[in-house]
Amino acid sequence: ERGDSPTGSSFKPLSVLIVDDSMSVRKSLSQLIADAGYHATTAKDGLEAADAIRSSKPDVLITDLEMPNMNGLELAAHVRSEAQTRKLLIIMVTSRYTDKHREQAKLAGVDVFMTKPYSEIELLGHVRTASAAHA
């Protein structure tokens, strides 16, 4: 339930920023997140995401690895380098699945590494973990 509760205290749904250069992936992930009751915003690359993070402070970041301008690894490293976003949950969803990519993601500060095609249930489970910590 969004908005104000009957008691007058406002409930803020978990905010999820989805970053992918593919419009279809952004749309499908955004729909999945919104249907689960979370607030979804999107960005088409890491640079756009960095601006969005500065202005909106999301609770969860779901990012692709390969994108133009600033890729997912660079974005994760940027998020980890800032005091205000250091604890942000970062979920990387990518078609790259080698140990090298997984290790690079870990070193950049990615919390969860998922390969495409991903399980929607598993992805929402990770978001729900952040939601529990957020409450």
C-alpha cells in the first residue's frame, strides 16, 4: 500500500534504481519491481544512474555490467566510494557469467551477481532482503 497509512504516519516504499542500456530490460525489470510493491526508477547507463543516485538516494541498485559511458563495474565502484551510498545494495544482472566477471564484480563492490536469464523470484528475494533491512 502506497501513500499515507490510516494512522497518519507515512510509509515510504523501498526505492529501486534499475540501470540497463536496453529499454526492454529496463521496462520488464521496472514492471517486476513495481508489481512487487516497490518504487522503481530507471537509468540507461552508469552516468545517468550516478546523477539519479545523487538526487533520489535509492535503497537498491540493479545494474547491468556492460553499458556505454559508465559500465556496471565503474558504477558499483563509484557507489562504494561515496559515504552516502556505501551501504547501498547492488545487484548485478548480466549475460556475462565467467569467473573473471564474477570476481571483477565482487572487487567493484557488487553484493549479488546474477546471470541472464535470471529468476524473477530469486531477484525479488534479494530486493526483499534489502526491504527487511530498510524497515
